[in-house]
Amino acid sequence: MAAPAEPGHSPGFKKPPALLRLKRKRPGRRSDPAAAAGAAAAPAPRDPSAAARRRNPFSSLDNAPQRAAAAPQPPAAAPAGGDPSAAPFWQFLEPACEEKPPRGAEPAESSDILALSQDLHSPLAVPKAPSSPRQEFPADWSIKTRVLFVSSQPFTWAEHLKAQEEAQGFAQHCRATETTLPQSVQEPRLCTELRCAFQQSLVYWLHPSLPWLPLFPRLGADRRMAGKACPWAQDEALQQVLMSDWSVSFTSLYNLLRARLCPYFYVCAAQFSVLFRAAGLAGSAVPTAAIAPTTRGLRHAMSTEGKGGGAGTGQGWDTAPHCCLSSAPGIEFSLPLLEESRARKQKNSEESLETETADGLGGGSGVEDAGEPIPSDDDDDDEEDDDDDNYGSCPWLEEMGVQDKVKKPDTLSIQLRKEKHEVQVDHRPESLVLVRGSNTFRLLNFLISCRSLVAVAGPQAGLPPTLLSPVAFRGGTMQTLKARTVSGRARVQGGFEDVFSLEVLGPVLPHALHALTLVLGPAQRGAFRALLSPHEPSAAFNARAAPPQEGVHQDLPACGLHPKTLEQLSQCPTLGKSSIRLLEMKDYTYTWKA
């Protein structure tokens, strides 16, 4: 990016491409180890700015800019006691603006530095201000693909679990055993209960189970699945078998959710994802289902479900078979994020109108102007609808005698023009669809019979959606998150300090994140940081799932989650369409940044 032009000074001219090509061809410009070593050993020039900046030959002496040398900024103060965990987390990421020492100067220390920035899947965007310290962080319904915990205390207790400890962790998960840990564990590596609880927090259930295919995430996974063996791609009989087995597992999960034995589960398809939540979670007194992202075609198909010739037997939920179709016309749903955005815009416009009216009355510019209505988007839409209705007749064209020479828009163009505002939210977080109550059962039947649920072409052709659940279900396979520990050194004032990290990979569900924090708090003495990499399309699931006045408490005692985790997930979501990206515990209190 070119430097901004300064007043009274000619801007710098770019070098012609021919001159750049000549400079590239010069042999002296090539990197030479001996020359680099000689340059490193040579003394630094007295005026570095003069060597780096060349005088503009087109500028005169009177209009040359007088640039003052920028004063060097003092380094940030080191934390008291040299504790690296007290420093800001993003200082460990070694930003590009920081002057790095030569590689040959400190070979032992530079090889030991933990380069966290190279391992991050997404860049760390430091928010403006963190939240206030609290005893609990808000529920985050987005699925995390990666979680990186960093602490000044080692994570050696989380590696090389014994066979008995691993088996005990699996048994505690299957039996929904509640593990109570002390506030601080003095010897985490010797604490069997801590290691078993850590193994218990890594378990989740998956369907279908195809070890050679990455089944999460499914959105945008065609490139990662390309070249993998897919024997069902050209075999319709095999596709029907896979889809029938998937329907049984999907219905089993929904039955568990209606019986309050499963708190929630995810359906991850190639085009969208669905989150089913039991009654009592996310501040809702009825079961809910959220779909994101959606399109106009999908929303139209949901609203017309059951209105055609596909009506089923009309049996109730208690006696219906696995794939019975609902006879009720349409699925009632709402767009909470879009409605919230419209309400916010309307409120802002009303406030601005009141402000302009008050200013007009106070300034005496005229009461007549203040009383005139301001045209809104709705008025524009009404005018467009009137114009569209008049396209068929066009009497003014007939009066001019050119009605046959002017091409009239067809019905499809008119319909697309009317629905342009609805199409604009497609594939965006605002397209989140929320289904509540008995309509979730209609959504179940709609998804089982929905043709767009399974891709018909590409690497995911014929592959049923991925089911993710915190509890066991029919046809589900037990899986564990991948965890590995890394130790390194971080640069602080006056040298380097030891920093330890724990990386967790896989679909980290909301309950798993909270369970990991319950284990890491006592093990790391109430001080750690977590960098979260969410699956971006699932961040919209943090939208409010119930109206503010709905506060009915529902008990879920046998759903398989820790009581503290269940209490957190029962709270009303407050993150909107964002998700937590940085979570910090200090003195057993949480602060987070979204």
C-alpha cells in the first residue's frame, strides 16, 4: 500500500517494471550465506533512516518533508514475579511487528520456543474489552473444532493414561457418574480421579462411523473428502441401507430428547446443520430446533410441508413408526436474528425521527417540515409491489402505442424481485430458523424425507448427515477427542519462561468444553487460558431460543451431564450470533472475549 501523500510534497513515484526486472537479474542481489554473515558482522550505520530512505529527485528543498524520527516505545512491563500466565495471552503469539533476534544468536532458546501462532487455524482477533470476572461463563452452543489451553503449570497429568484409568473414564461416562474434585489438586499426576474425569470429558457419540472419512465438519468438506473411498456413491441400494439405518438412529435420538434422557444433539448435513435441544435448555420450556444456514428454498419447503400429496397416517408421537409423515400443514418457524435486526433498525429510525423532530421544533425551522412523514423501506416495497401489479396492463404504454415494442418482465422475474429481501439473508447467520414445540416432530419427519439433506453429487454424494450427541443412542459409536500436550518457552521481559499447553481436537460439543474447564480448574490451580476455534456456521446457534418472559424451569436429572454443566446450558443464550474465542480463568473466576 502506497504511503499517503503529504501536503506540499510530491508523492513518491513507483519504479518501472523494467527496472525491477533488471534488479532481479543482478547476481549481487541473490542471497549469499557468506554475504549475509558479513552483513550481520558489519557495524550498523549511524543513521539507519538515511540508508533506508532515498531522496525524491523530483522534490525541491523547500517542499521536502521534515520527518521527525519516531521515538522508540518502551517494552511492556513484565508481570510481577515473572509469571508468564499473568501476561496477556496474545503476547505469546509473537506478532510480526516484534523485532526477533537472529537465528544464530540463540540457537538453543529459539528451538525451544513454542510457536503458537503457527498452530492456530484462525488468526486471533483481540477484542476491545473483556467481560467482567464471573464464577461461570455463558453457554456457547457453537461446535469447536479446536481448543488450545495454555497455563504456567504443566499438563503432564493429562498424558499417558493407564489402561485402568481409561476404562474407568469410559465407565463413568456410560453410567453418568458425577465426579466431585477438590478446588485445588496438589499432585495432579498422582490423582486418579482427576485423570478419569479428564477421560470422561473427552467422550462423545457419532453416527455414521466411517474411520477413513472426516465426518465433521460437513459444510465445505468436499475438498478434504476428495479422493476417499466412497463405495455407496454409485450404489443406490447401499445408499438406501445407509439412509434407513440413519433414520433409525435419528429417531432414536429424538425419542431420547423428548423423554429428557438426551439434552441435545446435532445433525450436520452438507448444506446446513440442525441443533435439537430438550425442554429446559437455553431458557426454553419446550423442545427447540435451530437450523443454520438456510435458503429461501428450504424455508419455503418447510412452510409447505404436508400441504401437498405427502400426508401421512396422522399417528401421534407415542405410537408413530420411525418414518411416519406429519399430516399437519406446514412447519411453523421464526427467524430470531432477522427479527431482532429489524426491530433494532426500527427502534433506531424512530429515535432518529424523534431527534430530528425535536431539533426542528426547537430551531424554529418550520413545523410543517417536522410533520411530513419520512419514507421508509416498507413504502418502497409497497411502491414496488404496485409497479409489479401494473406490469401486466401498462396503460400508459398503450396510450403511447408502444406496448408491443417494450419487453415486459416475466412472472419469475417479478417473483424474484418481490423476494429479493428474503434471498439476501441466504447462507448468512441471519437466516437461522428456530422451530419450537410440537413443530420439532414435524421437522423430524421433514428431514427424514427431505431430498436436499443428502448430496447427490460430489465427494459427499449418498452419505447421510453426521449425528453428534453427548449420550449413547441406537446405532451410535463412542468416540473420543484427540488431546496432546506441548511444552515450550515464551518470551518475556528479561528472557524466556516455561509455558505448557494442552490441545484438544475434534468436534468439541458445548458440554465437553464446560467439563474440561471443571477438570482444568483444580489441576491448573485456577489459572489457565483457552483459545477456541469455533465452526463458524454453528455460531448462529447462540441466538435466543425463547422469549424473555418465558422462564419455566424444567428438570433434566438423568440426561447424563454434570449438574453444573446442566445449569450452565439451561441459561438463556447471550452471545447472539457470535461465539467465545478467548476464555481465561484467574483465581477461579472467568473472563471471556467473543
